[in-house]
Amino acid sequence: MVFLNLIEILIERNVGVKISLIILRPLTTIERSYTQTFPQDFEFEIENQSKTDFEQMIGNAVPVKLGEYVANAIIEYIESKATPLFRPKQLVLDLNNN
């Protein structure tokens, strides 16, 4: 909405901005999923869900590429370590001494 207001102000002040307001529109739900880095061939299970539920699902999603990046960073970190992160002490019980 701020963007539209800015364009309207620029047009009113005649600062040389020529833009057709017809081309401005909100993103579709599918287009919003692309901004969350869902692949174009991803199939959403939206059966028995309202449009609002579907939009909320897209909005609450962790971007796929971000999840992939974090997972790869964790794997790389674990594989780069020569020693385990946690090594429990070995307990020896001497059963011969009372």
C-alpha cells in the first residue's frame, strides 16, 4: 500500500513518472510461494482447506532454500569434526573389591 501511495504522490507532483496502475496488483498465493522458494512443481495439499488457510501455510513456511542451507551447514560442521562433540566417560566397576 505504501508503494501505491508513493506512486500516486509522484504522479500528482508530475515528476516525470509514467506508470500504468493497471499493471500493479497483489501477488497470487502461488506467486507468494515462489518468494518462499517453493519449487514451481511443488504440489500443495490444499484439499479441504480455505484460501486463508493456504495463504497462512505459505506465509508461515520457512523458505525451502533457507532450510536446505542450514541443514547443509550442520552436516558440513559435523563432518568436519575429528572428535565427537560429546564423549561420555567410561565407567569401570571393580567387582573383585568389596
